[in-house]
Amino acid sequence: MEREYDIIVWGASGFTGRLVVDYMASQPAASNLKWAVAGRNVDKVKNVLGDRDIPVVQADSHDEASIHALVQKARVILTTVGPYARYGSSLVAACAEHGTHYCDLTGEVHWMRDMITAHQETAKASGARIVHTCGFDSIPSDLGVYFLQRHMLATHGVPAKQIKYRPMAFSGGFSGGTIDSMMAMMESAKEDKGIFKRLADPYVLNDTMRGLDGPDRMSAYFDEDFDAWVGPFIMASV
């Protein structure tokens, strides 16, 4: 895949986008990458960059022509622009069509399900890899399960049938984008009552299999494995 850039960070002027840009700019390995940042307001993006010499691409999520032009410039689009159900659908569609790899940090499960249904076959045909939820919502649980299962296989030769994840404490807080995404999800659920049912289904993103998991409990209960009372985690459904 010959493209002008290896990676374009879309949404570089937002809270999370700034963190991504700062991180990439600080990594020695990034010197081997051809990467750029993109946003709707070029002046705002340049203000975030300061004196760093990073190329800037202009595009608007409400202008499909600019989105199609954007994704054809990069091998990978890394987007932090949410709520994704409001701003991200045309970007996923364009990446799937043009064979551009894509990653985001959405927690909007109902939207992910819609994107899989709409673009799975197109992405297969073009070779695009569309990867959702590459952020906090999945890192502790997904990577925790991965490392635990790897340890189980190395130690006992079999995978664990069940793994429980219990967050004890976190620092930090919600960004404005996260709060906006939650509000947008609630607004959508008022019009489509099926969204709540999909959010409660732990297998909604993989309709080819079913396992032991049931819907997350929404009240406190005593967990004998932990010998402690536990309560619902706000990110559990994600």
C-alpha cells in the first residue's frame, strides 16, 4: 500500500488527540514513520503543534469528499474524534472502501455493531483492518485476559474457562468527549429502544458464538471468589 503517510492522527486538537500527538512526537521510533495530523481547523491544529514540524492535513467529517481524500493519503488513520456515532461513520466507510487501516477509541458499542454490519465485507475485499476501542475501555480487560491466558497455557497447558476483572481504583476523570459520547448514546437510545438491549449483550459484536457471560449486573452483590462486595463498573458494558 503506497501512501503519502504511514499514519494520520485525525482530531489532533482535541483532548485525547493532543495526548496522542505528544506521545508520538516523543518516541524515537516515530522518526522512522511518515506521519501527519489532521483536523477541520488547520490554524487550531497548528496551534497545538507549536514549533514541531509535523505536516497538517485539512478535512471535515461533514464533507465526504475531504474524508475520502484524507484516508487515501495514509496507510493508517488513527482517530480520536467522537462521539463516533455522530462524526465517525463516513470515516469508517471511506477506510473500508479504500483499503486504509483504521483505529479509534470509541466505547459506543451499538455504533461498532452497526459499522461491522455495514462494512465488514467491504473491508475484507479491500484489505482494510478496522479496529475499534483501542483505548482505556479495553486495555485493562483485553490485555489482562491475554496475559493471564498466556500464563495459564504456559503453566497448565489449558486456557482458563473464566476470568474475572475487578478494578479497584483509578486516577483521572472523564474527558469532555467521553461525556459527549455518553449523552449521544442516551439520545440515540430514546429513538431506538433496541440500543439498550444491544448494550447489555456481551456478545453483540460477535454474533457467531456464545460463551458463559451474561449481562453485567447492575447492582451490588457479594462475590465469593474475591470474598468481597462488588458493584457495577461504569465501563463494564464496553
